Amino acid sequence: MTTTAPAVDARVVALAHHAARALLEDVLARHGATFHQNVTLRAVAVAGESVGRDELVGEVTGSLKIDESVVLGVIEELTAAELLEADPADGSGLRLTAAGRERYESAAAASAEISARLYAGIPAEDLEVAGRVLTLVTERANAALADV
């Protein structure tokens, strides 16, 4: 018996997101990190050597659609845990500590393994179409949020 795939809509996207995120959060917990902490560490890692606090807050609030105060709390958690530190070359900048880089890299490797399993066997063309559609939906949702 062949099952017809549902059309992509908000529910289908949400179910996929929450299922994948549950797997990721389980892995992150084993690495001693929360989802918000991991997103914040990633933002610092991809920014390069250092990132301004305001830029970091903007990046994480924009990505997660959460309040600035939550992100500031996460930055404080990461700083207290000595995973982030002030950049001595730039007083408003933050950078990963060696422990922060190690935490981020180990969680990123585990996340990559999950992604590889989840996307295995899906044709590249299908992934490209899904990527284009989801990018467009994200752009439209962000534009609608900007109008709110």
C-alpha cells in the first residue's frame, strides 16, 4: 500500500522541526548544553574570532524568535560556565573559550550525525526544492513579523 505524502504546510514543517529538535536536545543534554546555549555558541563560532554582544543578541533573537532578555540570560549562563568570555581586544566583543569551542564542536558533530541519518536517501533534488520552499516561507514569515 502506498501512502500519499501530505502537502507541505505549517503543521508538517512543525512536526518535522519538533521531532528533529527533540533528537538534538537529547544529544545536547548529554553534552551539558541547552538548545538556546548551542544556538548562541554556534552564532559566536560562525562569526569568527569575536562578535559584538549586540550583534550576537540580534542574531540569536532573530533566529529563535525569542525575547532579548532570554538571550542575555543565555550569554550570562555561558559566561558563568566559562564557555564565553569578553574579548580583551574589543571590550564589547565576546569569544568562545577553549572549553566553549570544544562544547560547540562536539555538539555540532553529534548534530551532523543526526542530520546525516535523517536526510539519508533523500534525493538531492528534493532537498534543494525543500530548501527553496522553506527559505521562502521563512522570508515571508520574517516580513510578516516585521509588520507586527
